[in-house]
Amino acid sequence: FSTAAGRSMKGIDYSLYLVTGRALLPSGKGYLESLEESIRGGVTVVQVREKDVDTREFIHIASQTKAICDKYNVPVIINDRVDVALAIGADGVHLGQTDMTVDMARKLLPPGSLIGVSCNNVAHVEQAVLDKVDYIGVGAVWGTQTKKLTSPIIGVRGVGAMLRVLDGTGIKAVAIGGIKSTNLLRTLHGCVSTTGHALDGVAIVSDIVASLEPGQAASKLRSIFKQFNESS
Ligand code: TZP
Ligand code: MG
């Protein structure tokens, strides 16, 4: 399967979800070079999230991203912009709480497209369940310099309470915000509901993108994730 519909039918691996951010690249590191290295290191999904670029530039970045991701059969998700997802044939979109509604996005996108939603509290997760999204992004779990936060830091116990709402739904969950190789294991162990519901993956910007060796950064994160899955 390499179509959007095929991937969502087959289920995708959310374990190491890269969110792009060209502003964080170290000087001398090209975006596409960094992206490809990170995928070779073990990134399993890529979300194109670029603020401060105009629409044409965003489409250009997204289509270059898709060309590389296609080479490795890694799904590409577009932040906010359903039109951009359609324009480049992305696998799906990631919607914030103030973006287009899930129902509207689903009407516009091809059947089988992935739809993910940012959730900052239990009520958001309850709505995401009603909307039958494919996955939720929960954050910020820790403090972060990458995004000016508009909602409180959730912490691992808060994430656990949100995961519980997903019991029995099949909806996947990734946590985001300040996750690094240095805190990944305790993030994964901490973000578990009282019913034993754990994260399906982690979404990361700076720990990969700001690295001079994004491939090594990704492979380190991926191996910690595997270590967690084998221990639980
Ligand atoms: N949403 C909540 S925190 C965040 C986003 C997009 C940024 C996470 O970046 P980092 O560098 O992994 O902390
Ligand atoms: Mg958004």
C-alpha cells in the first residue's frame, strides 16, 4: 500500500513522528538533507509545519518533503492546510483546535486520508472521539522553546488521563512538547492511563531538527521507543 487510503487501512506507525521546523536547522544544514537523514535514522511519519512562509513557499516545501518521504514510504501530514494537503497529495492533515473542523476537512479530502487533531485537555479528546479522528496529538507534555504555548503544560499524569478517553476507540495518540532522548523513557513510562493505555508515539521538533546529526538523533529516539515497547 502506498496510497493514503491504503496506509490508513493498513495502519501507520506513529512511533517517531517528526514535525518540521526549518527555523531550527543548525547553520549549514539544509532542510532536505536533514529530513532525509532523520528518515533514514528512523522517523516513521512527517508533519510539515512551517510558520512564517507564504502559501506558495509552503506548497513548495511540502511537495519536496513528499518526494523524499515517498522514497521511504513514510506518510506525510500537512499542518493546518487542507488545501495544501490536496495540492500535493499528502496522506493527511493535522488540525489545531482553531483550524477547520474535522467534518469539513473530511468532506474535502480524499477518502482514507489521515486526520489528526491537537488536544490540550480531556474535552478535546472527547470531541476527537466523536469526530472519529485517526490520531490525536497531546501537548504540551513538557515545556518547550519551539512554540509559544497558549494552554498550560499538561505533564505526564495529565496525558495519562487523556489517553484513558481513547480506551476501546482505536484512535492513536502521540505526545508533543519538549520530548528529547534525555526524557523520552520517563515520558513513555509516565504517559500511561490508570487503565494501562500508553502512547503510540512521540512527536518531536527540536531534538531532531536542531541536531547536526538528525539521523543519529532519530535512531537514538527510535531505539528508546523500542526499548519501552519491549519492556511493557
Ligand atoms: N505543539 C505543542 S508543543 C509543540 C507543538 C507544535 C512544539 C514541540 O517542539 P519540541 O521542539 O519538540 O519541543
Ligand atoms: Mg494549527
